[in-house]
Amino acid sequence: MNKLCLVTYTRKNEVYTTHLDELALELYHIYGNGFKVIIYCEEFFDLPKKPYHIQLIKYHGTKYKKLLHLFSVDQSEYFISIDNDITPNTHDIKSFLEIMIKENYSIGWGKINVSKYSNVWELMVLIDKVLSHNIIRPTLWKLNTGISIPGQFFCLKRSIFDSKLLNTDTYLDDLAIGLYVSKYIDKRYISDKILGSEAPNNTFMGLVLQRWRWGIGYSTLLLSIWDNCSYRRRLLIHGFAYHFLWIIIWFLCYIFFEINIILGLIYLGVISFIISKPKNLVFYSFIYEIVFPIFHIVWGISVINTIIRGRKHNECL
């Protein structure tokens, strides 16, 4: 049995990246023949010979469906799931895995950053990711209501999760896994290191379509676990924390501006400073507070639309 399996996923016309190959080579040097790579692909493609074992699996469907399939085809002790477009921080990943395995954690993850922010939309995504990874996600996990893990990169111990995860299909593998972790897994390693980076959506319509897809994934997952009270509560808390906090911020902004314009501006400045990192992005954090709720509204409309369509479909049956 292998110690460690790195699994990634390619779409049509995508290839195994040099970034992941470099990470795999480093892990092979540590774990030797106890390390392997599995690539879930939509079409087979040629790969140059590697010193480590690498396997292509042609399998269609969502990433979550592929992860469930992985349990049936591979017996490695640990799975690292990493998106093909991630640029890994190899040094910190090696340290992360050393702690993960040495301390026998059931699941672990860190932070994901954006690889570039050259236009306003990429800056908005950067700030949104900082808000998520530095404030919202850690707070929810500390309150024992967190269900979000970074789907771009995480590591789990196979024996703990085999045949235990939700038997459903969803775009949101991070939440489907996180629901089980939140309720049943206490031994989790949450690193404060940035373990990788990704190129963000860089257009308005790209962000709209992404949030619409997330809304579909959220609502289908919500419908599938509705009868599980504990899961439902956690999923609803997640939805509010990630997509409706702006309503509270806007409401308080209105209150402060009603009292005094200067007080309102100070309030917005403080919020902008809190959610901005690096701190030279305070101005863009201010813009984020005004503009980004558009995408949360798109997400909400998508959720409502999918739930209504799902109920109509059930009634027809």
C-alpha cells in the first residue's frame, strides 16, 4: 500500500502542469515508491516517463464524484487532492505533510492565495479570498460550525473517510467533505500557511457565472441533506456567513451615516482596513464592500432558482 497519493483533475485540452510535476518529484524524493500520482482526465493524453508512478483515469463528472470513485480504486494511506491549476508552495506543503502524517491527523488544509492581481476584478477576488481564509473560515471552525475546506488543496487519511462521505453529487466537494468533518472529525490540522496560489477569475461575467454555479452546487447539496438537521443547520450558517454578511455591513453603514457622515466614513475605513491584506489594498477593500455584493446577490438568485426548479421536478415525479 502506498503512503501518499497525489490526485489532480484535468479538463479537455488541459495537461499535467510542470508545477505539479515539480511538487510530485519533491514528494517522491521523500516517500520513494510509497508515493504515486493519479490524474482524473476527460480524455487520455500522453505523458513523458516519470521516476514516480503516475496513473491516468478517464472519468467524467464532478470532482466530488471523482473523489468518491478514488476510494474504490486506490488504497493509499493518504490522499492529497489538488487542482491542476494550482501553483503549489512546495516548501510549506512538505512541512505541512510531515506534521499531518507524524501527528496522524485525519484531514488537513491551509490557505490558498491568488497568483496575480493585475486588474480590479482580480483584486476583488484577492480581497474576498483573504476575507474567507483569514476571517470567516477560521472563525466558523473555532465556533464549531465551520464546514468549508479549501477544495483547491487538502489532504485526508483514506481509512477515516472511506464509505463515510455523503453519497451525492455536487460541484461543491469542499462543503460535502466539510459537513462530515465538522460533525465527526476532531483531529484536523488547519495550517496558517499559504500552501498554493491560483489565477483568479478576471472578468465581471466570469465571476457572475462562477457564483451562479456555486449557487447551483449549494442548493442541490442543501436539498440532498435537508432531512439531516445537523447538516442543514451547518450549511445554512455557512451560506449566511459567506454570502449575506454584507447586508449587516450595509445596514450598520446606513446607521452610522444617519448619525454622522464622518462616523460613517470612519466605519467604512475600519472595515476596509480589517479585510485588506496587504494593507496597501485598503482602497480596493472599500470598493469591494460596495461592488462585490452583486456577486452574492447572483449566488442567492441561483440558489432560489435551483430550489424552485428542484421542487417542481419532484412534484412532476
